[in-house]
Amino acid sequence: MTPRLYLRQWLSGRDFALGDPVAVAMRNFAYALGDRETGEAVLVDPAYAPRELVGLAAAESMTVVGAVATHAHPDHVGGRLLGEHVVAGVAELVAATGVAVHAQTVEVEALLERTGVDPARVVGHDDRDHLVLGELDVTLVRTPGHTPGSQCLWVDDALLSGDTLFVEGCGRTDLPGGSSDEIYASIHERLAVVPDETTLYPGHFYADDPHAPLGRVRASNTVFLVRSLAQWRASFG
């Protein structure tokens, strides 16, 4: 990775939101991504304890200037989860800091509905839009399937994949807005341009390793053993 790239991976219930049983059970990763030289960073999927995440970044001389939602599920951006449990997220972050939240345009409505975040602080993006942090250029790759507006963040040799792709397996598609055909296309076509040398940083800790080279994931993850959409529908549909 370029020396200017600042990237931190934090596990809910272990590195932040300690004592929150839902944060422990869900095993979410939150990220900070930024330019070390300018000290600017964005939080990616800042759920459970967003103010703590701001503090973790500040402890390393980074200032949070925005947030990015890989998708609008409550365990990633806040809202009501598992019945009556309400997860803090982007709404609390925006209220505390005034930063903007970046999401795919087709995901914005769900984000507003589930989080109650100030609409004036939400920025909608199209596929392959760029988010600039100092001298870092982050590509926002729309990868529908888990949700209609799921997105991955690709910068340097890192891919933050949300719930589109894990080190083992991929995001579920049986929730509202999910599509098995779409996630197949996202994994096998839309992300095909990302080199094997890129490190995959997923949205959940669902494997032995918290991250892994994409080439190794492609060689070992069962979702890559399927070579056609017809096979995918039979195995994962």
C-alpha cells in the first residue's frame, strides 16, 4: 500500500462497543480510511458506537471528515435491529460532527428511512464515482445483490467489500431488496477487474482471517467454484 494510505479495521464488540451483546454477536467490521499526510479520514459503516470510532481515529491524529455506507442495513449504519434493539450509527455521527454520509444513490432512500439521518448530509453516488481524500482516490463500485445499492470501496491495493463478498462466502440475498442473480454478477463480473494482489477487507468477521489477498479468496471461497449463472442459481439461488 502507498505510505499515505491510512486504513484501520475494527471489530465490533472487541475493539469498540465493548459490552454490547449485539455488537459481539454480529461481528461487524468498521473501518477508517484516509490520507496520513492530510490527516483526513472517513469512517466506513460506523455502527454501534460511532463516537468511539471518531476517538480511535483521533488517537492516531486523523480527523473524521465523512462516512461511507457500504449498504443501509442497521448493523452497518444504525437503526432498529433484532426487534427492539436500536443500533447507533450515521445519524448520531452526523449530529455530533456534521460530516456527510456517502452512499449509492439507489440506497439513499433506505438509508434515510432506517437511520433518520439528516437528508441534507447524505450524498448519493453513481457506480464508479470517486471519493477524494487528500491525494487518495477511492473508487465507489456499485455491487448490488445483498441490497440494491451495495457498494465496495477500492483504493490502492485494498477493497472494502461490505457484505458483497467475505473471505469465506458472500452476503445473503433473501432479505428485502436482495437478488441472487445480481450478487453473482457483482462477484464474478463487476469485481473481476480488481487484481488478485488486492487485499479484501469484508464487512463481517466470518472466517479464520479478518482479511485476505483477493487471489487467495478467489481460489478458496466456494462462491468462486461456480462458473455459470445456471450453476449459481442451483447452488445459491
